Amino acid sequence: MSLLLPSCAFAVSLSKDEIKLLLERLIFHDDRPQDWVQDVWGMSPTLGETAAKLLEVYEALVEYCSEEQLENLLQSTYQDSWES
């Protein structure tokens, strides 16, 4: 698999695990996903439940999507974040 990042003129080969880590950095910044859920839960248990469900869905998507689908998601997400 290859990924063409917006600022790069070359393709980078990434594994599914590497793509997952990059997506987690985009979504959760420097926090671990579980820590993010706990932080949200600490602010509001209702929102914490929603955050936990979102994390479950994210993990399921990463598990069930192909590397190509995840690559496309990552590439479009990076492009969107660089354009804004």
C-alpha cells in the first residue's frame, strides 16, 4: 500500500497498524484513545458514554476496513486538515 501525503512528492508504504496510529494522532492528538474517553467521561458521564461508543465504532471500522479503504480515509483526512 502507498500513501501520497499532501506535502510529499513520493509514495510512502504503510501497514494497517501504521495507518491506525496516524488516524489516532489526527483524532485524539497526543492522548491514547482510552484516555480521551476517560477525560470526556470525567467532564460528563453522558458524553463519556457517547465517546466510548464512538471509540468502539472507530475500532470496528479499523478492524473491518481494508488497508486501501483506510489509506483513502487517511489521505482525504490529511488533505482536508491541510486545506483548512
